[in-house]
Amino acid sequence: MTGGAGGADEPTVSVVLPTYDRAATLPGAIESVLAQTHRPVELVVVDGGSTDDTDEVLEAVDDERLRVLRRESPAGPSAARNAGVRATDGEFVAFVDADDRWRPRKLERQFAAMERADAPVSLTGLEKSAGEPRTRGGAEGDVHGAVRRLEVPTYTSTLLASRDALADVGGFDESLGCFEDWELCLRLSREYGFTFVDDPLVEKGTNGDNVSADPDRLAAAFHALDRRYDLARSARVRLLADVGVTYFEAGRFAEGRPYAARSLALDVRRPKVAVALVLSLTGSPTAFDSAMERVYGAERLLHAAGLRLRRQLQATGR
């Protein structure tokens, strides 16, 4: 495999972008893909029947690499991604969500890392909108154990994989409403080597109606995964905490407490979960949100300051 920013023998990559009513953020996601130094041969946007200005956004893009696959109704991001993969023919496939953006050298750096490691799958770090970078150094080769323990960020917008590897494991599981990115990487890592670019090459956006903010979807996905896999203790702790806190954030405190309590019973070293569990006893969504913001607002500011310092050091070559 030959990587790099140009050349006739570089590997071809198709990019799949599922969207539904994301006209406000879609232009940024599209621009970040088309501006890659390693040029994708195509960007397939899979629109699940958007009712906003998505059509106008897509019509305004003047680039022959953009193709649009329209579906009559949304069937979920996993189904959209699988449909997009079937509609493409690049040797490799990458994914980006409509709320996210790639840094310009994302694909270039991933292909370089994959060539060095002779691995058909690559992930990168990412920066969340709150300014908190998610990275993981040293993840390369056989990373199944690390993925199983949720020690490696496995966000879909960071994933680049060979078409053959995706086909071999069957693509995304369309029955899962959440955690589908981790579950796909769990299957991929059982069969293939990974490489991880330990820099935040994806800017992850947020959206209030994102399915990952739906506690019922999270709970259903957790129980499905718990039945299907022998979940590592650390993964069970993390997933239970995610479900519990998401119920709390939705103001559904009684439903969230059993999940948070189970997470703490497995690992008491979860201060955020412990604080959230105590605050849930107020029974007031407003009081809960206000207290959590006071407790963790300073932490997010420190993360953001650290990220800015890291960028400055990288810019100066230090």
C-alpha cells in the first residue's frame, strides 16, 4: 500500500457521510472531506429523507466527487453507512458524521501509519466540542483487548478501513441504535491489525437530538451487547455509567439510578458517576444541570487550555 498526498499509485478511498436534517453543519463536514490532502475519489452523502435545507446545501457543492444517495426515510446511521459502502468502489472506506469535521491531513496521516504498520484499519484521536481531546498512544497491531476494554476511542468519524475488511466482518450492525462504532471495531479488531494516529484529527460536533443522547436507545444497545458479548469489566462500567448519566441528563432520575449504581458497584473510582448519582436525588433537572456544570465546568476549561497549549507546541515544532 502506498500512501501520501499525491500520486497515481496512492490507495483510493471513498467517504460515506450519513445525514438527516443537518443542513446547518453539513457544509463544514463536506468541505473538510473535499479539502483532504489525500484526495478521496468520491464522497457519498446518504440522505435519509431530510426535511430541512439539505437539498440546497448539496446542490451548492460544485465538486464532481460528491454523489448523493437519497432514501425515502431515515433508517438509522448504521443502515445509511452500509448503503453508502455498497454504493462506492474505493479500495478503502472512511466515514464522517454530518456534525463532525476532519483536519486536512487526516487521511494522509492515516494511510502513512497504515503503511508503516501494514494494517488495514486505522483510527485517530478526536477533539470534542467542549475542547477535550480523546487520544490513545501506542495502540497498534493486535488491539482487540484494548478495544474490548474501551481503552481506544472508536468514533466512526475517525475510522478508515479497507473495503475487504469491512465486508469480511459484515459492516455496521443495523440492529444497534448506539455503540455501533465500538461494536464494529470490536469485530474488526478480532480479525485485523489496527493502527492509531495519536492526534485529534477529527473535530466532533454535538447535536441535541443525536441518538446517543437518547437514554432508551443507549439502554437497549447496552443490553443487546451485554447478551451478545462477554463484556470486559471496564467496558461494562463505562457503558452502565453512560446509560445512567444520560437518563439523569434527560431528567429521568429513577430510571438512571440502577445503571449508575451498578457502574459504581463494579468500580467505585468513578467520581463523576458518584456525584451524578447523589445529585439525582434532588429530583430537579434544573438543579442537577446547574450543579454538574459547577462541578465539571472548570475541568472542561482545563482540558481546553491543555489542548491549546498542545497545538502551540506542535506549531512551533516542539
